[in-house]
Amino acid sequence: MVKLSKRLQMIADRVPVGSKVADIGSDHALLPTYLAQQGIIVAAVAGEVNPGPFEAAQKQVLESGLSKIIQVRSGDGLAVIEAGEVNVITIAGMGGSLMASILEAGKSKLPGVQHLILQPNVGEDHVRRWLLANGWKLESETILEEDGKIYEILTAVTADTEERGTLEALYEERLLPGGVTVSKERLQQMGPYLINEAPEVWFMKWESELKKLAMIVDQLKLSTAEASIAKTEQVSQEMHEIKEVLACLQKVKP
Ligand code: SAM
């Protein structure tokens, strides 16, 4: 039986029982292997674009005796599945921008998919924007820390025609309990649910992001080019808004 990391376990916990799953960028196919061993899924495709991880996935599935349940396929993103073949897609451990481009390129494979379980390592805002633009309802957000790294897991479900008109509401500019107004852009960056819950690890993430942004500003300030000056202003404004949100939510913390 494979044992998952805390991060992969939290992804596994979000897969509905009886699902047919495509795990894209599966690497060692640990997630589908665990799901099959636990009897959570009835079928899976483990997709990999790179030869090394593809072979590792094949080995894992073969050695676990799960070849009847998990098919390991080589290919880019959703190219490894046919439309209607799976009802859940998991993508974990890559950047949000790549994740959004995989979903965009594979749109024709999405009819019939009911759940997307996504764990971007960075750039979660790309994923939230893609979901919103493509009629997916962000259903939940989770944040966790493991081995000094912080991860977010976003789950989305297909929105019916009626719901589609209400998806924007999640990102509507709103007044936080501490009196600060948070913009759509900041909600897409910091998470519309996470901002409400504001767990300790989320504060830790944004304190660390602020340090990275401060370093970017320091670098930009070394240049007198117009583009650098404009970028400095933009990043400084972003930092200001993030700080305001954090300070305001710290204030109202129980
Ligand atoms: N999903 C596993 C996890 O979360 O532990 C593995 C994450 S690993 C860091 C990212 C994997 O995605 C790599 O094995 C890489 O080869 C694969 N990958 C990157 N781009 C991909 C794409 N366009 N299609 C399929 N796999 C991709």
C-alpha cells in the first residue's frame, strides 16, 4: 500500500468514491495508485509528458498489480484522455499558469468532467481566473504546510446554466470585517474563501510572498528605465493592498 504525503493525501480525500480519474502530470502515479488501492476509484488514467516520470508511473502501476484499473499514458496535458472517459481530473505539483494552459488546450475533453481538483505550486490566480472564465464553480480552497512549503488545493465543479451567472459574485469587490475593501484582483490572488477563513498558514504564506515582492522592488529600483519605474509602482501597490488585507484580518482574528 502506498503512503501519501500530507499534500497528496488531502488531494486524495477530495476525490469522490466511485470516480474515474485522470491524474495529469502523475509522475510516479502515487495518487491514482493510492486511490485504486483504497477502492476509491473504479478507473484511472495517469498522464505524463516526460519519459522519466512516465516510466516511473508504469513501474509503480505494474508493481502494484493495478494495470486493470490504472492506464499510464504518455502525452501532453489532457491529450491523454478522450472526452467522456473520466469524471474527475486531478492536476498537482505544477505552476498555476501551466495548469491553466493545460485546461485551456484540453477544453474539448472536459464535457462529462464534474470535478477538477487542482494544486498549483504557485500562481493560483491563473487557475482561479481560468475557472471563472470557463464556467467552473470554485467550490473549496484548502491551504496546508508540509516540510516548510505551503500549498493550496482548489476544487471546482461544473456550474449549470443558472449558476454560471452567479460565478462572478465570488470575486465581487467586498468589505472585509476589519473595514478594508478587497478588489477582485486581490480575491483572485489570495483566494475568495481563504480570505474569509484566514487560517494561520495563509498569513504565513502572504508574509513570505511580501518578502519576495520586496526583493523584486529592490531589484527594480536599481534601474531607471521607464518600464522598471512603472513595474515598481505596480508591485508596491500590490504589496500595499496585501498588507492592508493582512492587517485588517489580523485585527479581527478571535
Ligand atoms: N502530480 C505529482 C505530485 O503532485 O506529486 C507530480 C508533480 S511533478 C512536480 C509535475 C509533473 O508534471 C512532472 O512529472 C512533469 O513531467 C509533469 N508535467 C509537466 N507538464 C506536463 C504536461 N503538460 N502534461 C503532462 N504532464 C506534465
